[in-house]
Amino acid sequence: MLISEQITSPLVSFDGSISSDHTALSLLWYPAESITLAPPPELSGYAIDELLMAPWLKIFGPLVPPPISDVPSLIEAAQCLHSDIDLASSQVFSKWRFPDPCSVRWWNQDCATTLTLVYSSLTGPSKKDAIKYLRCTIAQAKRAWAHDFLHHTTSENLWEAAAWRKGHSIKRIPPLLVRPSHTSDDPQEMCKAFWQRFFIMERPEVSPLQPDDPPPLPTRDLSPITQSEISTALSATSNKSALGSSGINYRLLKWAFQSRLDRFLDIFNAAISYRHHPWKEALVVVIPKPHKPDYSLPKAYRPSASLSVAVNSWRKL
């Protein structure tokens, strides 16, 4: 509901308050002339808890996959594998949520108590002293948290700390030149400009046989993919890899393989037998190239395609 064309009706909520005994009063202002702000997309994936592995396997294990007899049934079986993993995860885990911008890992009870003193202090010297004490408390909390993180940590957390020096990446792309002498911040127009830049509009026909081709090698039958080969390929993967378009990570894929390895063997071997790739979707992320003078040009960016973890596992074989 809008009070006017620019200001929404106020919202009262305890979730947005700083102190536990106060509520937050918030409203949104949309200026008449402003950059278009697209709502953040829903995060894919789930907050996986290893302690809930048994309930997850109990749901996923009995699910019956469709039989594979041709290419359409192969595609259906591959899609069914993703949907069954997602079904089991949705019943056990909660979805990923955007982190609270006010929450930080070093914040402790001392910081909260000191902040309460700041809000309860009267204007004057007492207020200044409370603010000064809050800054000292925050500095001590940061120092204590960093000490505990670095001295009581794992190898994975050490690599995470090493990445902090790189800073935060820019999440928003500035207005883009979508047509000659015309920039736009509309997501649809920007997406179309990137699509025209990254992908070929008219694909030329290329013959599979060329005059300079080497002599063909003798044909041979491929050996069926075995359980040990898939297990070896999955063991070399990281559970923190990007999710891709499916929203499934390697941890869930390993659980699914542990529970129903027959589904993986059927899909992978059928894909080789029918000479068909069952997964053809990818999540394309736009990444800015470093040290470019003008980031309003589509050529200042490059695409990065993120495939599902099932595709990457098959490629490893």
C-alpha cells in the first residue's frame, strides 16, 4: 500500500529493532527519478545440517525413478533425480536466506549491553562517554573473535580468512549501453545486451567432415561406468562448490549416491548408450573484467557458466 506515489505505508516490527524492548517503525521511499532496483532473487539451495542426514536418506531412498528406454525417458530420469533431491531437502532443511545486514559474527552480549547504555544515556557528557565505551567494547569483541577464529580453526576456515583481503565484490552492475547513445538500468534490457554480446545470433552451418581431417580411428565400445568410478569422481569434489542452476551441492549428491547408486549408474550409462546429454541448462553469471576504463559497455564483462553438480560429476568420468 502506498501513502503517495513514492512512500509506502509504515510497518511496525520487532525484527528490525535494535533493542529487544523496542519495536522498529519503517517505511520505504521510492524517488520519482531513481535507478531501477530489481528485487533480489530467491536464493537457491538449502541450509544443510549433517545431523539430519538420516531423515534425508529416509525420504530420498524409497522414491521410485522412471524407467529409461529411450532419449525422452533419459531426460525425464535426469530431471527426476534433481527433483527428488530437492523434494527430500525441502522436507528436511530450510531454504537459504539472505544474511541480516545488522548481524556480524563478532557481536556478543557485551556489545549488546553497551549499545543499550548508549540508547538509555541522556544527551551530554554521559552520552559521549557511553559512545566511547561502545567503540572500545566493539574493538575488544573484534579482537577476541579474530583470535579465537585463527587459533581454534580448521584448514577450510584458514582459506576463508585468506580470502578476506580481497574485499567485497560489487553486486550491482552500473547502467549499461544497450543501444547507441542510450544507457539503461532496466534488468531486461541489460540482459538482452549481454545476450547479444556473449552469444552468436546466427550460427553458421559447419560440416562435421573437413578436407584436412586426420584418418578416423577404429571404433570401439565404451566400457560401462562402474560404481567405483563414480565414487572416485565424487570423492574429489568440494562441498562448498557453486550450486549452479539446480540449487544442489555435492554434499547432497554424495548422499543421493550413497542411498541410490543404481539411479546414477542407469542415467550415466544410458547417456553414453543413447549418445545424449540429459542436462542442458546452465546458470550464466556476468563477471566484470579487471581494469576496464568504461563499465557501461557490455564488452567490459565476460560470462561464466555454472553447470549442475551432476553434470560436473559426469564430466569427471
